[in-house]
Amino acid sequence: MEMMNNNMFNNNGCPKDCPPTYTECKPIESCSKQVVNQYHITKQPYVHTFVTEVVHHHILQNEFIPRYVTCEKHVNEPTQNTCGNLNNN
């Protein structure tokens, strides 16, 4: 086997005198998918009314409170004489 000279090889390590060979390959096809999520927010007012009803119950409860009243009467009665005569001295 003969030793080849370093000038006989190109940078790729192939002999310089060899013509380059091109091979046509089928194209590589790829596919990717990008999903974009969009959120559309619609504000819908929801009004709920809370009604508070206050019922006042008035209960009448009788309470016994005595009130004492004093009444005086002055009665003028005729004087009685022990002797029986009213006008005799």
C-alpha cells in the first residue's frame, strides 16, 4: 500500500482528486402547532336584594302601683254638759 502525501487530502480528510458527491434526499417535513387561548370576559351584573323586616311587638302589661291617700274630716259636734243644761252657768 502506498503512502499518500498530506497535500493530497483536503480539510475534510477526503482525497483532493475525488469529486464531491451530492445525494439528494427527501426533505424532512415537520409540523408544529401553537395554541393561543383567548379569554373573553363579559361582566354581567347580578343584583340580589336582601330585605330585612323589623317587626316591633308592643305588649301592654299592667302593673299594680298602690297610691295611698289620706283624707281628714273635721266635724264640729256640740259640746255636751254633764249637767244636762247646755246654757246654764
